[in-house]
Amino acid sequence: MNWFILVVAGLFEIGWAIGLKYTEGFTRFWPTVATVFSMIVSLGLLGVAMKSLPVGTAYAVWVGVGAVGTAVLGIVLLGEPANFLRLLSLGLIVAGIVGLKLATPA
């Protein structure tokens, strides 16, 4: 269950990272509210997941989910480049996340 909570925390991290772009420097009210909400939920869920998961693993997975998801949405929503090296690098991050999961006891 804590792995599921950790992944959900990572999804909210994606929400606040992408949300930052839409706040336009925290000058737009509703995007700012949604971004701050996502930050709070993301960190709260990370804290819950860390109750039983190793801190280094949990943090790395949280950051990895957020980084990969944010980069993918940057490509899809914001027209950022999707060249081979960038996609390969994202794949390596995913491989690292899977490796950390497999190397950590339930």
C-alpha cells in the first residue's frame, strides 16, 4: 500500500511541477491555488509512505516519478523536444525507479 501511496505522491508532484508553469510566477490565482494544493498533498503522501519505506528509496522514487511525468507532460503539453537522447534518459530514470523497487523489501 505504501508503494501505491508513494506513486500517488509522485503524481501530485507532477501536478505541482506543471502547475508552476501555469501560475506565471504565482500571478494567476487559481493555478496558484491548485499548485500549492498539489504541493501539500504530494509532500503529505510522501511522508506517509516514508513511515515504512527507506527514506533514500522513497525519496528517489518520488523524485523519479515526478521527473519522468513532468518531462513527458512537458513534451505533450508544452511542445518540449522529444529527441532520442532525452527519451533514452527518461527510460534510464524509469529503469532506476524499477530497480529501487525491486531492491527494496516490501
